[in-house]
Amino acid sequence: MADNAAPVTLRARKFITNRLLARRQFVLDVLHPSRPNVPKAELAEKLATMYKTEKARVVCFGFRTQFGGGRSTGFALIYDDEASQKRFEPKHRLVQSGLEIKVDKPSRKLRHERKNRAKKFRGTKKTKAAEPAKKGK
């Protein structure tokens, strides 16, 4: 069934060395015939050893398992250094890899409600209107 020690084959297609973004990028084909899927952390580890770099510089995303299983295809990036990774990588992927901290903000609906409450006032009263309405009488 699901054997985590089962062999996994990685194949890089469309390999490009992108000097402008200081990275290597490629489409990654993962062959995993006796496993349902392979975690991205494990893929990053294997790619780091293959391309002689550290695991933190490898970013894997967009993996889709082919119908019937046994094969997945996704995208992988290997950055030259941490500075270029922080500069070019989207914030949500930096949060996933632990290089950024997640910014906690109120939900979209709450932000819109606050904005619309504040529209009914002028000047300094807007800040008071931005606070949620008091419950009770």
C-alpha cells in the first residue's frame, strides 16, 4: 500500500538558469508508483542534494497528481541566496517556508464593515466609528 520508503524518481524538464531573478527554475516530474503522493519538504530535501544547495533555498509549488496516480508534476525554484529569495518570492510562499511571519489582520468582511461605518462620519469621528458597535441597549 502506502510505503514511505518506496523509491521516488525526480525528473527536471525545461531547466532554465534565470540570472535576472538569481535562481534556477524548472518543471519537476515526480514518479511515485507505490505512493499516493510525496510531501514538498521531502522533494526539497532531494532537490537540495541533487543540486548541491541548502534545503531552505529550494521552493516547490503547484503540484498536481496525474489521474490514476503514480506521477505528479509541479514547479521548482532554487535560489542562489536568501536575499534574492526574499526579494523575488511572493509573501505567501515566504511565510510557508518560514522566512516571513504571517501578518494577522481582521477578516475581509470586518474590514469592509469598518470602512462603511467610517464613511458616515467626518474628521476625527471616523476613528470612533471604526470601532465595532456596542452590543446591548
